[in-house]
Amino acid sequence: MPMAVECDGVSFSIANRPILRGVTCSIAPGETVGLLGPNGAGKTTLLRLIAGMLVPESGRIRVVGQPPSWRTLVHTALLPERGHLPGWLTVGEWFQYARRLYPDWSEASEHQLVEDLALRLDRPISRLSRGEATRVGLVTCLARRTEVVLLDEPFTGIDPLAREVIATAIVRECASLGRTVILATHDIRECESLFDRVLFLKEGALAADESADVIRMRGLSVAARYREVFAT
């Protein structure tokens, strides 16, 4: 069985400014990996490269053994940004469209997630708050039955109680089904219990790749280890 995601010496620049520098890592099927680092570390860029939205300047990426392209879209689901959702539709109309758009869509998961996240189906997407748009994006991502789920800041604009609901939904829809999850977040305390591994990105380079259990065996939380890595 191929690794879910492989990155080998991946680099990427914008206008000659390095965003990623020689990132190498392998993520096994079924792992939940935290992608952690400050703003500008390259987390979003790495997720977009894995999803096939960008092409590496150098290095190699494989998703379920294949280079990212339209062929790997069936394997990956990326939490979309608010601007990627059609603002002229209501939430309910978007989900109706998504059922036809994605062959791997699970209506049972959709209905459960809509209930869990307290979404109003009659709300126009153009009028959603930031938190509401994030929740619609989460349903769009988690209701699909892809092998790899890429979540970029899934707690943006979400209140503390709703964050617990989202973490529970990620476990139910991903971890319990053996799907691979790469979760980029600043809200480490909210979801560090989900992580099997953590990748620390610092100025576009991989500063550490560690087992969450090993971190805990040292008597540290993932948040405490984060402070260690980025204090130097």
C-alpha cells in the first residue's frame, strides 16, 4: 500500500521569495497529522501543493502513489476558502449541487454535519459570517469519502463550544473511518488530542517531524513542544 502523502525535497517560491524550502515527509494511511507553524510558515502553500492547486518549483509530491493532478482529486478533499463557495446560492442549494458534483458524497454525513454544526440551509452564502462559511466548508470537505482530508484552519471564526463539536465531527468522519487527515491550525489546544504526528514548519522548512505520543511521553503537550520549537 502506498503512503497517503509523500513530499520529497519540495520547494516553492513566489516572486523569488521562498515559501517552502526542501520539505520532506511521509504520511501513512489513516494518520491524523498536525501541520503547525506561525503565520507565513508555508502551511497553506503545502496543503495546496498536495491538493494539486499549485506545482512545486522543485522536489516531488505523491498522493496515494500519484503526482497531484486532476487524477488525484478523487483521493483528496481540501477545506475550501470562503471565496471558493458560490455566493449566489443558499447553503442548502450548494449542498444539492455538491451531491451531483462529487460522486463520493455521503448524504448521511451531510445531514449529520448540518445538524451538528447548526447550519441554516436557507442562508445565502454571500451573507454568511466567517465562522458560518468555515462550517459550510467543513461539511463540503467532510461529507466526501476521500482517502486524504486537508483542513486549513478549520476553527477560524468558530466559538469555543462549536470547536469541540468540530473536533468530534473530524474524529467521526475521518479518524474512525481510517482516513488520512492533515490539519493546519493555530488552535493547538483545541485539537492536539487528535494528532498522531505533528509537523512543525518554520520559515518554510520542516523544523521537526515528531510522534505526538513521544511528545506526551516526555511530559509535554503538543502546545508546549510548539513553544520549544519556535522559541529558538
